[in-house]
Amino acid sequence: MSDTAKPSQDKSFFGFDKNPSNILPTKYTLDSKIKFRCHPGVPCFTQCCRDIKIVLTPYDILTLRRRLNMTAAEFLHVYTEPTYLQKVDFPGVIIKLNEQGICPFLKSAAEGCNIYTDRPTACRYYPVGMAHFHEGAQEEQTAEEFYFVVKEPHCKGFEEDKTWTIRDWRADQGVDLRDRMNKGWMEIVMRRKSFGFQATLSEQAKRMFFMTSTDLDQFRKFIFESSFLDSYEVDAEILERIRTDDVELMLFSFKLLAAMLFGTNDVKVKEEKLKAKIEEIKKKQEVSAKTMEEKADADMRDILAERERIRQETGK
Ligand code: SF4
Ligand code: SF4
């Protein structure tokens, strides 16, 4: 592929939405080696910063808006557009490309990325992806975990004379910190994916996922300015931390999401609220059973009345 040819639009860290024909059919470990180098001297430099779809994780948004000194709402408005995370039925955001289809953080084709030290997770992973954890599970990583390499025709980095282990490549790209920060969120996404579409999410659940994934300012208001704390048990020490610390707040949001979406015990509903809810459900069921009983009685009365009318008309 020539330098001017259009790259694919799959520079995503979600390995499952890549073009499978570009994924090398090899499972890599941390000690596996790859020959690759990306630097301003490659003929394709910055070709992969255009015509792309870059899904932002909550930590990406947090670091980018801090770097740009913006509120979450300002950042979302200026630099992102909504998307649907493939196959998981969750709303998310991607970087909004400019009219020429170029990432707004590209300084120039020769100079590269303007926010390089804070670039999003997807840009750091490329071209090494991780087969994430184990679909549907949420504990520690398992033997199932492995890495894969995406080799797209336009990318000339594979022709460079530099060999790394996957471990060193990831360390060089600062991926480990991103993995730690994204882990809770990725587990929710993967767990949701494992359910497929059999379990439909309510609009309320989707709104909660979107808010926690994109706008921590709003999420903090939700915690401290709504009736949330009347219903949920949150340790006083954690509350103090999440009041001012954005990273702590983000990590807490993942736990709350897991509890709300999948019923984990990470954040618990207060005992009295739980009891009140159970009572409310019971009452509703009783009312519903009573209504059904009354309806059945009414139907029976109608049938008997109709029979009587026919008997009188026909004399039978
Ligand atoms: S954020 Fe930087 S590295 Fe990533 S696509 Fe944009 S310009 Fe390229
Ligand atoms: S070598 Fe690959 S990753 Fe680097 S600029 Fe070229 S296309 Fe992008």
C-alpha cells in the first residue's frame, strides 16, 4: 500500500472490532518478540491519525481534559462524538475527527501528535492488542489472556529494524498504567459483551453507564447532590477521597456500575432501603394478584349473564 493510500478505520483497542484479516494468526505472550518501530522517519508517519475511530475510555477522557484544562462537558462537546460500543449495547464516545477526517490532536503530518504524552489508550496499544481477560468473568487475568498483533497494509513500522518483546513495547508505550486504570471499565464492557443482547439494558442503565464513562463532574454531582447517599452504603473514608480525587472517583464509578448492572456486592444498597423495596414489590404483587382475581370474577359473571340471556331468548 502506498503512503497516500487510505488506512482502515480500525485503530481501536477493542480487539474484537478489528478487521480479522489484519490480525496475525499468532498468540503472543509478554516475552514474544515483534519487529516494529514507529517514528517521524517512517514513510507512513501519522497516516494512522486519520480516518480512524478512537473509542475513549473514562481514563482517556480524564487525562485529556486535564491536559487541555477543560471541564468534562467542555471536552466532550469540543472533541468527541457519541458512538455505540460494538456488540455490547453501551453508549460511548469517540474522538471527533475534523472535516478532513484527521484527528484534531494531530499537530501536522510531519510533527505528529500534539498531546503525545497523554494520547488515548487506543493510540498506545497499536499495533499490539490484548485479548482481554476472559469474556464474562471479572476476577484476575487467566491463562486465556494473550496478545495479538495487528498488521495493516499501510503501516510501515514493521519494516523498521527494531525488535522488542511485547513486555518492553508495552512499557515503552505506557500501556501498563492504562491497563490498570481501564481494567474495571473493560471488565464491565466485556461482561456485558458475554451476555450478548439477550439481556436488554434499560435506558436508565445506559444513561448511568454513559455518565460514569464520560463525565466525572456530573457523576460527582450525582453522588453528592442527589439522593444517592440515602440509598447506598459508602464508607466515609471513600467518600472523602472521591469528593476531591478524580481517579478515586472514576474507580468508584466502575464499582457502582458493576453493582448496578450485574448485582455485584461492590457497593451495597442500605439495609432499610432494601427492605422498603422488597415490601414495595410485595405490595405491588399483592395488588396485582387481587386485580387478577377481581378480573377473573368479573369475567365469570359476564359469562353467566350471557348464558342466562341466551337461555331466555331461546327458551333452552
Ligand atoms: S491522539 Fe495523537 S496519536 Fe492518537 S490519533 Fe490523534 S494525533 Fe494520532
Ligand atoms: S508506522 Fe504504523 S503506527 Fe507508526 S505512523 Fe506509520 S502507520 Fe502509524
